[in-house]
Amino acid sequence: MTTRFRDDFRSVDSFSDEFLVHCPECRRCAKVLTAGNVRFVCTHCGKSEMWKGSPGILTSKHPSKRDSSGRRMAWIGAEYDWFFHYPLWLQTPCCGQTLWAYNAHHLAYLEGYIAAGLRERRPNEYGWRNASYASRLPQWLKAAKNRTDVLRACQKLHTLLATLENPPHW
Ligand SMILES: [Zn+2]
């Protein structure tokens, strides 16, 4: 994997350093880490996997998942991690759609954005990059009439996170 590739996907979204996902083996919460080489790690069952795919990134929701030489491509914009395409841990139904977040940082950002009703495109403490990220959020998520429902769904995602941090003792 080239450095340029890493730079490219960093610029797509600054919340992509860690994805919380469902482990395909044990169904518990695992991580896809993208600092350095992209890898999947499950601390519950020990499954781990290096990602060896195409240096391209697709933003289509319905991509063909291979490039012209048959290598798997990364793709973004749905409730899966970009690389292995495992379902995100943080997702919940909302307004007939699915609200999802890659990780705690991403959830906090989304929630702050929705709660503030921020609609302006200007540099803020997050900088321009995230302002344009916000401009790409789907309309249903930004609609004022959905704000209460979206914030309620954010709370559900917080509950999912809290369960990870303080697992119940059976
Ligand atoms: Zn596992």
C-alpha cells in the first residue's frame, strides 16, 4: 500500500482511523484500524486480517467491488467499514433510514452537528474538511423536522457504545 493511498483516504473523511464492526466469526464487536496498514482485529475470538486491496476508493453506494485487475476496492457511504465491508457496530433504524457511525468520535461529531442545527459552510474548530463532510450528510439527517428522532437514534448508538465500555456481567 502506498503512502499516497493513505493520504487519499484520510482526506475523504477524518473519522476513518477506526471502524467498530461486527466480527464475522463471533458476532461481537471488533475493529478495523487504518493507521499504517489497514487491518481487522477481533479481541474476542482472535480473528485478524490484513487488507490487501486496490488503492482506489469508491463513493458509490452500489459499487462493483473489484477494480479492473480484480482487486477488491474500498468503498464508503454506507453502514459498513470501507475495506472489509463488515457491518458497522454503531447503526440503528431512524426515520425509515439507518443512522450509523464509524466510532465514538464520529458519533460525537454527528450528534453535535445535528444538535446545533449547523447549516453554514465555514471553517470552525474542525476546519473546512469536516464542514464539507457535513455538507455531504443525507438530507433526511439534516432536516429540522427529523432532529428529535435523529438525536434519539444517537442516544441508542451511545447505549451500544456504553455496553462495549461496561459489558454486562452475566
Ligand atoms: Zn470475533
